Amino acid sequence: MGRPTLFEAAGGAPAMLTLATDFHARCLADPLLEHPFSHVDNPDHVRHLADYWGEVLGGPPVFSQRHGGHTAMLRIHANQCDEDPFSARFREVFDEAVASTLPEDPELRRALHDYMTVAAGEVSAVFPTTAAVAEGLPMPRWSWSGPAA
Ligand code: HEM
């Protein structure tokens, strides 16, 4: 029998919320990432982040049903800056949050690290002021072996 989804292996929706909460606190405490996040005054941010990651990792489609899906996520980040000072540090802080909150499972950690490498690259690609984000992009899905078909 195959392994459960990454979402289930991580601990499901409660684990996503714990991960997003820890990650967000780390961003606010980080000298570089504090800057973009300090301008955010949205109390739902952490829950939306948990919903987004949960759906990508094989959980229920909460983000696409309630928050506009992948296109909406990319549009939040689009056209912010022509340089990208953030994504490398964003990935490091994500790895730290995973290590501090999720099960000590090297395969899980590797899969999440690989996912975030791709996801941060995709977000970074829409930072430039000239970037466009297409309508109706499908939510990415990530599995133990990379992007799910
Ligand atoms: C690369 C560096 C990144 C920076 C600096 C960054 C920063 C931010 C900021 C400032 C917001 C606005 C929050 C708000 O207005 O509520 C936001 C929202 C969001 N970000 Fe990022 N982000 C980055 C990458 C990513 C990546 C790679 C993902 C997904 C894998 C992601 C997922 C989200 C989601 C789902 C939201 C929406 C939350 C909501 O609907 O309230 N971000 N991000």
C-alpha cells in the first residue's frame, strides 16, 4: 500500500495551521521578511496560508473554493518589485518551520523542501511590475515524488 498524502503524513488540517502559524511568526521575527509581512493587517492570513498549503499537499480544496485558487494567490504577490530579495529567505524560513512543527520524517521534509523551491520560484516570477497572471490557473498538487499529475 502506498503512503498517505503529504497532507495526511504531516498531520492534516491542524498541522497545516500549526505550520502556517509558526512560519508567519518566524517571518515577522526575520529582519528581511519582516518588511513585506509587517504591512499585512489581515487576521485571516495564517488560516488562508494553511488552507492553501493543505490543498496543494493533498488536502481538501478549501483555498480554491473559498479564496480564489492559485490565480488569486499569485495575484496577491504580483507586480510588487522588479528585484526578488525575499524568496531564498522565504524557503529557508519555511524549512525551519517544517522542522520545528511537523513529524521528524526525512522523506516528508525533503518533499516539502522541493515543493517550496518550485513554489517560491513561481511566486518570484510574478514579482516584476510587468508580470501578468492568467485567469483560472489550476491549483498545483504536490506528491511524494514531486508535482502530482
Ligand atoms: C517569495 C516570497 C514571498 C513573500 C515575501 C510573500 C509575502 C506575502 C504577503 C505580504 C502576503 C499578503 C498577505 C495579506 O495581504 O493577507 C502574502 C499572501 C499569501 N501568500 Fe505569500 N509570499 C511569498 C511567497 C509565497 C509562496 C511561495 C506561497 C505559496 C507556496 C505563498 C502563499 C501565500 C498565500 C496563500 C497568501 C494569501 C493569504 C490570504 O489569502 O490571506 N506566498 N504573501
